[in-house]
Amino acid sequence: MPSSDLQHRPCSASASSRDDVRCFIANKLVLSVIVLGASGDLAKKKTFPALFTLFKKGFLPKNLRIIGYARSKLSDEDLREKIKGYLKGTDAEIKEFLSRISYIPGSYDGDEGFQSLQTSLETREKGHESSPIGRLFYLALPPTVYPQVCAGIKRNCTEMGSDAEGSWLRLVVEKPFGMDLESSEELADKLGALFPEDQLYRIDHYLGKELMQNMLVLRFANQFLSPTWHRNFISNVQICFKEPFGTDGRGGYFDEFGIIRDVMQNHLIQVLALLAMEQPVTLSADDIRDEKVKVLRCVSPVKLDDTVLGQYTAGGDQRGYLEDETVPKDSKTPTFATCVMNINNERWSGVPWIMKAGKALNERKVEIRVQYKSPASGIHPNLNEMRNELVMRLQPDEAIYMKIVVKEPGLEMHPTVSEMDLSYKQRYQGADIPDAYERLILDAIRGDQQHFVRRDELRAAWAAFTPLLHAIDAGEVTPQPYPAGSRGPPASDVLVSRAGFVKNTEYIWKTEEGKGDIS
Ligand SMILES: NC(=O)C1=CN([C@@H]2O[C@H](COP(=O)(O)OP(=O)(O)OC[C@H]3O[C@@H](n4cnc5c(N)ncnc54)[C@H](OP(=O)(O)O)[C@@H]3O)[C@@H](O)[C@H]2O)C=CC1
Ligand SMILES: O=C1O[C@H](COP(=O)(O)O)[C@@H](O)[C@H](O)[C@H]1O
């Protein structure tokens, strides 16, 4: 069976290396993962597949049970059938994993369902008195029900079948955490009254992406970068999120939130925090999060004048946003936004941080582009358009490349832009890049909160966007139309260039086949 080779190995006391982590978890813990909202989309597309991959790779303990919980009247078999198609592995691996899964139907507000859950958990845990018990409650649910669900868990499901040392109970909660600063604080107060911060794991799946995890190494282990990571050298930074599809049936959800709440206030501001923060004292979860909070508190609230909003219309074979029947016909919800942000501290004062995010655009891409200032004019003319850029592409096809100016090969002294290229596919052939959820669920099981959002981070992130969101909610601005499949409203490029970004129109990336391939 998948993890059998690990289950009988002696473990070292601390889980330091990858194999130790695996062994540590596999040998000791009696683990129950309770997926609340098990009948939903996130559970079947992300939570269960991530658990399956961890199981398949031997990262979950031998003594594992996964319980789905939701209001739908499903049997164990119905749930297994629902998720089966999303699991990628051999028939034997899938069969073994599914045999660990059961389902309990129950409401989110009463006690009855949670009591059944407790009975099932306790029955299993009893008889393992000398083993640590782990209960991981994963709330794959709309945040509106978090308070009642957490209260139900608190009232009914906190008595464990054993109190062996090392036992724990944790809750993973999904975004969106509120609609603005006030509602987020209200939600945080309610959850905070039930469970302490060290039991609450606010997941932001961008923190589990490979390049986000690389950030602390890239930034603080490269001497050539450290001194130039400063307003003296950097002209502007862009954080760009593009998706080629629109709301696709999620219009009801999306219209309530809009693109800023959907990706900027959470995923992209986490990117900003890791890029802009100072070096943490250690790699401990709280030292890292202390630095993130410090820099986030220096972000000025985004102004309407520094923002371009867009909403997609029909284009290519895609319908326009307003043609989605789940969207109100007069909706002014932005599906695209570009915001220029400022960080008021010694390192970043005066450097525009440009965030751009949109649905139904021309490509799928998430990238960070750190554009350096041009060198003082000297022996080479026209260098303004040939700026150094450090590009980190989170997806698709993870890559880090630095645009540099070199002499074009030949008899002439002709400067041109080329790149130092770290394409992961090529450099790390065959490497397994884990899915973000996989990594974060494992962190939650290990009790590592480093890649989860602390309450004060959340507060600072909302503070940066709340005035702008209130202005948008009050209808103070109408988003500019852009055709689906385009790069967004042209006014965005104007804003980006006003912020100081200089686009090099000459540069062409040559693929291995030697063909140009530019976005
Ligand atoms: N390792 C690798 O795989 C490497 C790949 N490449 C590839 O080469 C291609 C070019 O890369 P790169 O040099 O970084 O991109 P460019 O410098 O050509 O363009 C930079 C970005 O500017 C944006 N842009 C396009 N038109 C305008 C405009 N009129 N005004 C303002 N911004 C504009 C585009 O993003 P947007 O439309 O989102 O605004 C584009 O991604 C990419 O496909 C890249 O992935 C390059 C090097 C290494
Ligand atoms: O949280 C969300 O993220 C996804 C994008 O995630 P990715 O890992 O595919 O980049 C986005 O489509 C969705 O609207 C948003 O709610």
C-alpha cells in the first residue's frame, strides 16, 4: 500500500528532512480530516485531490480517516463517486484512499450533525490512548456560515478520544474573510472568541505556490539582489494576474465580490508582502508574519485616481459579463482592475507597485515584474527602453528570468536585451512541483502557520483596499468595457506607463526552436 514502506521505519525526534516529516507523521498520529462542505466545488476540485496526493506520496499517517460533512443527503458511496473523477493515481491507490472516506450529513447551525460527527471521531480515537490525536477541520464553505460552524465544532467536537501529548485540533478557513475591514474584523472577532489564533489557519493558496515559497530564498540568499532591492535601483514593480476565462457559472458569487476582493486583497497583496518585506529575524512563522505585517501597514490606501477598472464584454466565443444570467443586468462589478500602490517606508518610498488583475483576458499568466531604473546615459545611448527586469512567473510554467543588456553578436557594437533564464521545466526536469493546496494542508497537519494569514496581516490588507472598495460599491465609478480575449481596457496601459513602466517593444523571446514567442 502507498505508505507502507514508511510506516515501520524508526523516526528521528524532530521532523527536519522530507523523509523525517513523512516518517514522523506516518508512524504516530491518529488523524481525522473533516471536510465541511464536502458536497461542494472546492472540496471535490481541491481539498480531496490534495489529500489524495499527500496520501499517495506517503505524507499522511497510516491511521487516517477523512469525513465529509455537509447538508446534502449523501451516502459514503455517493461522496466517493463524486470525488473519484478528480483523483489522479492508480486504481489501487484510489480504492485505498476512498476506503478511508465516509460521510455524515448535518446542518451547519444545529447541534445534531456535529454530535454525530463527535461520536464518530471519538469512537475511532478511543483505543489509541497513547497516540497523539489530530483533528483537522477544513471549512470548504462560504464564510457567512463560519461563525455558526465554528460554534458547532466548539460546542460539540472538541473532546478528543485521548489526551496524549501532541494531540491537536485545528481549523482551516478559506477566503474571502469578509467584505471590507469592518466585516473582516467582525468575522475575526467571532472566530477569535471561539478558537485562539494558533488553531486558526486562514488559507491563501497563493502562499503555497512554488515561486511564492521560493521568495524568501531568492530574496535573502542572493547577494547580488539584496543591495539593489531598493528605491535607489528599482523603478517600479508589477504584480499581474490574468485569466483567459470569465466567471463561467460563478457569476453569482463573483458579482458580490469583484476582482479586487477576489484576488487582489488576498493573493496579490500576499505576493506584495513577500516581495517588499524586510528580512525576518528567523524563518519561524511569527517572525515572517511580523515582517509582512510591518510592510503591509506601510501601504497607503489605494486611490480611485490611481485605479483603472474594467468589465468584459463579448469577445471571441465568450459571452460578455452582463450576459451571464447569474449577474444583474446593470452590474458595475469590475472584472478587471489596475491599481498603483505606494509603500511608505525607507526602502520603497516613491516606487510604484502596480497590481493588475483580470478575468477573460488574452492569456493565463501570473507574474511579477521588477523593473530597474535605466543606467545614467554614458557610453551607450538609448538604454531607457532596455531596462533590467527580474521576472518571476508563478504560472503557467514557473520561471525566473532576468533581462539583461548585452552586445548583439556580430561586428557592430550594438546593445540588445537578452535574458538569463531559469525555466523550471528545463532546469528541474521531472521535478514534482506540488499543488498549493497539497503543501498547505500538509503544513496545517504539521502545525506550521508560516504560510497562513495571521489576523493582523488580514487587517492591514483590508485597510489598503477598503476606501477604494467603498467608493466602487457606492457606484462612484463605472468600469470601462473591454472585449473578452483582450489585454483589458487601454487606459490600464496608460496608467501603467504613467507609473513609470517602460515597455521594451524590441525584445523577442526565442524558444528552443528559435521561434519568437511574445505575449
Ligand atoms: N523562461 C521563460 O520561459 C522565458 C519566457 N519568456 C517569454 O517571453 C515573452 C516575453 O516576455 P517578456 O519580455 O517578459 O515580456 P515583454 O517585455 O515583451 O512584455 C512585458 C509585458 O508587458 C505587457 N505589455 C504588452 N504590451 C504592453 C503595452 N502596450 N503597454 C504596457 N505593457 C504591455 C505584457 O503583459 P500584459 O499583457 O500582461 O500587460 C508583457 O507580458 C513572454 O511570453 C515570456 O513568457 C521570456 C524569457 C524567459
Ligand atoms: O481564489 C481564486 O483564485 C483563482 C485563481 O487561482 P489559480 O491558482 O488558478 O491562479 C481564481 O480563478 C478565483 O476567481 C479566485 O476566487
